[in-house]
Amino acid sequence: MAESLKIAVLGAGSWGTALAALMARHGHAVILWGRDARAAEVIDQNHENVRYLPGIPLPETLHATTDLATALQQADLVLVVVPSHAFTETLRLLAPLRPSAAGVAWATKGFEPGSGRFLHEVAEDILGPTVPLAVVTGPSFAKEVALGLPTAVTVHGSNAEFAQRVAEVLHGPAFRAYTGDDMVGAELGGAMKNVLAVATGVADGMQLGLNARAGLITRGLNEMLRLSAAIGAKPETLMGLAGLGDLVLTCTGDLSRNRRLGLALGRGQSLQDAVREIGQVVESVQTADEVMRQADRHGIDLPISSAVRAVLHGDLAPAAGLQQLLAREQKPEYPQTLFKD
């Protein structure tokens, strides 16, 4: 077991709370930071996140606060777990308060809205080139982690020692944490799978069958691999937990907010009503734009992701999007140029 560390987890949603509880159970001193004073009080006193993880007991050693300076005081490690649209702001708040020895990791998936930058680019820009950084990603529903069900993730960082440290605080009897050094590939997989989960959700909402679902997942992986090759990521990253693993989970598991969005759209529900009913941030709505920004920048054709963006913008009905995909010309499954420069 890793030495006991003081860890600040920034973001008290379902995933932040689940990871904070996991590390607290592993014997670390964890403080969870969020903006909702009442929620922090309930976590401290009743050991439950009523809104995001109702009915799941949290460790009594896990403490919560709305004071960022208190959360970061003497922290050995900082884990940021906020939605991608709040990532930049959170890092700007964190930067002047971060203890000099504390590296920063995040379990946020997506791009910076508006710029399309990868989150490690944002972190390097705000925190500087000397701060150790790492991304935690992979197939992991918060509720299952909070319940202690078996889970495997991967931690990628440019600093191997820091990535290993993050993996060690997460790793435990029911939680496996692997390591890697391909941050761009890991972040691409974590972002793109949300977009592709909408597509499979739409198909399932339209009751198109399991064949259609499997086809969309596989061709979605193809889109991941083609874009990853263009940006210089490692193909094995996208074939591992950060890509294929997360893609399969998000496209097939009904705990996925993005899949549930697709299901609602496929059944004829409006985007606004579907998002309101889900009641939490649905990353794909913004991520689809950023994925296509990356694709356009590199001249990559991503028909599934493009159709999802059009559906989410109201430019294309789900049925028309499917018809558009089926009408594409016959072609080889994997051109020989897929992994070439």
C-alpha cells in the first residue's frame, strides 16, 4: 500500500465524490472541495452525497469544504474532477494556492470549450511547465466505484514518477490503476467516447438492434484511431482502457449520461428536455463541437461524430442522420494508411 498522503479532490459531483471516497478508504487524508455549502455539510455530518450518490455511505474520514485554500493546505497531491467547461476556471483558482510540491492530476474528460485545446495543454499553460501532471481515465461509472465494485482505469502523465504516484493512491483491492505516458491519446479517448455514446444511444432509442449498436461502436473506434494517428497519439492507448474500454462502457451502460441522451433523442425527445431530465452535465453536447474542430484541423473525415454534432445542434433529425451514414459508399474497413504518417 502507498504511503498515506494528504489529497485535495476538487469537484464534489458523482465522480469526484467516488474517487475521494476510494482514496479515503485506502487510508489517505482526503478533503473534497465543492461550491455547495449544504452538500459539503451533509457529506461531513451524514457521510452521504445526497444529490449525486444517494444512499451510498461515504467513509467517515472523508471531509468536505467549500473553502479552496483549506482543501489545498499542505496537500501532497491535487485531483481535479470538474466538468470540462469548468476546468480552466478551476485551475486558475488552484494555481496561486497550490503547495509547491503538489502535482496536479485530473479525471475530467473533454476539451476546453471554445478553443478545442486538450486539457493537458490548458494545465501546462496555467500551472507552468515544471508542475507534474497526469490524467486519470478509463471505463468507470462513479456509482459502481462508490459501491466498491471492480474497476480498472489508466493514469497517463509526462512525468512517469508522478503518474505512478497517482496510480498508487487509486490502486486497491477492487480498483486497478495502470500507467502510461500518452496524455494526448488518453484525453482523446476520454472525450470522443462521449460523442460516440450518443450515436449508439440514438440507435438503441430507435430500436435498431444489437447489430447496429456493435457496428457503431466498431466504426466509432475507427474514428478514434484515425484522429489519434493524425495528432500523434499511440494506437495502443486507444485500443486500451482509455479508448476501447471507455467506449464500450459508455456506449452500452445505461448509467452513461451521454448514452441516455442518445436514447432520449432516438425516442423523439427534444435535446432540452433530455438534458433537463438527466439533471447533470452531459459532456457530449460541447465535446462534439471540439472533436469536429480537431477533425477539421487535421482534415479527417469522421462521419459518425459529424452526424452526432448535427443532431445535437438540431441541424439533422436522428433518423436522417442514420440514413446519411447508411448511404455512404462501400469502402475497405481499414485503409493501409491508417497508422502511417
